[in-house]
Amino acid sequence: MFKSLSVLIVAGVVLTSCGSVRESRLNPFNWFGGSESVAVDPAATGANNPLIPKRRASVFRAKEAGYAGHPVETVSELLIERRPGGAIIRVTGVADRAGPFEVRLIKDEDVSDDNTLAYTLKALQSAGPRNTGERARMVTAALWLTEQELAGIREIRVAGRTNARASRR
């Protein structure tokens, strides 16, 4: 009886001290501590990612060509959707041929200034039929702009081949 009582008391004392061991440096789960937010170096992201190997010049690899898209026939819709941290520009257009692909909004540096952002809706197009329904020729592209990029901008303009749409603040 005396042994079981002393074992019970010692076990109680040892188990009550687990709370202090849980938060001490003796516990291996606490060696790295909790996570915290740290600033990210912009140079470490994107093209300078150390996990992505750098491309080497090669005789067998062709040089990368620029984007060879052509302006879409008409721009039918321009929506600017405000989001926390910026806005999404969503543009819908109708191409002159069926089957456009790889649609992009390309910034027009000649028309853009401090108050205006100008883009051209472009797509790569194969030699498809022209007399198809509008839905077969419809394309949509979107672009994210941050609040810093939108600072001071009063007008966003997207052009096609035959028309342009603009949205003003």
C-alpha cells in the first residue's frame, strides 16, 4: 500500500511538471519556435529563383521570338473589377476567324501616359473559317493591376482592330 501511494504521488508530481517542460528548450518541438512573417526580397522571386536552373545558350535551341499575335476584330466588353490590393481588367472580344488562341492584353506604350493605360487585345489565329457563329470567335483575357500601378490613372482603354472601349474614373 505504501509503495503504490508513493508511486502515485511521484507520478502526479512528474505529470504536473509536463506543462513547464512543454514550453521549455528541452522539448525538441520548440527548438525552431513558431512561425512569423518576414519581408521577401523582390530579387529572389521571378526570374532569379534559385530553384529554377538558368537557361544556357545552345546551338540547338532557337531564340525566343516575341509575341506574334494580331489585334482582335472588335472589343465587345471591358470590365474593371475592384479587388483588395488592385483591380482585374477583364476584356471580351470577337475575332474575325474561328479558333483564336493564346489571347493577351498587350500594353500600348505609345498611347499610355500618366493618366491613361492603353492596351491592345491580341490573339494568335489560325486560318479558320470566317463565317461561323460569334461564340466560336469570342475570346476573353484578364490582367491584374495593383493599386500602385493604378495610382493616378483616370482612364483604361482597350483597343481592337476596328474599335476601342474605355472606362474612366
